[in-house]
Amino acid sequence: MSLGIIVDAAHAHINTLEGIAEIARIHGVPMIDSHTSLTHREDPYGTTRLRTFEEMKMVAETGGVVCTWPYGWYVDENHHRTSFLDWAKENLEIAREIGIDHVGLGTDGGGGLPELIGGYGSISDLPELVEAMVEVGFKRKEIAAYMGGNLFRVIKQCIG
């Protein structure tokens, strides 16, 4: 951290995440989770790709950013993430829980995900996410923060 390295907790088990967050708080340095999505799972020791609000708050408490990505999944009609609108709604839910200053864009969509949301092929499709974020109630300033402003703040704080 003293070297300006940005610590990314992507894929970290909750126990590892807790340790990283504690060290980051002690040093006053923000961390990131570069590509994740919200899960409402009951078992905090399940998959490490997705995060509960509790885990996201650990990142936010360091001043860091949780970055969401175009991962698509479907359980049933009430539990799914299959469209840009679903992604935007999830971003709004996360922003309400941990604060818009701690939510950002993660674009690990080409990293071998089993499913992507419908219509997402590459970052060139992100204007559709912007439209969906406007539709669910994000303000222009909040969208700018999500699309890069929040991550830029963390980078500046870490590397000067």
C-alpha cells in the first residue's frame, strides 16, 4: 500500500476480504472489488465472485469501490439479472445500501463468464446501461461517478 498499489479483493473469500479491509482501514487506503454482483445468499462462505451487502460495506468503509459487471443469471421470475435494466436496478440497490461514491463499473465481461446479460457483447454496449440507469432514477452526476469517476478517485488517492 505504501507503494501506491491498488488492492483488489476480487474473488477473495470473506475471511480474506475482512483481513484486507482491516489493513486498508488501518493505513487509510481505499481498496476495490473490481468485478462482482450482488447476491442475497444466506451462506457468507459460498461463492466469492458475488458479494452480500455486508461484504460490499467492508470495501466501502475503506473509501473504496465495488465494481459491478455484466454477469447474467436466472433463478426465477423474482430473482434474475438478465438485462441492462436488471443491472441498473441492482446498481441502484447497491448505491442505496453503500452509497453511490462506492459503486463503479467493472468490465470483466470477457473473462469467461458462464452468462452475460442480454445485449452485452463488449464495452461498446455500455450506453444501454447508461440509458437503463437513467430509467431507474440515477442522476447524470451519479452515472458519471459510476462509469469511472469513483474509480478515478481511488486511483488518485492510491498513486497520487
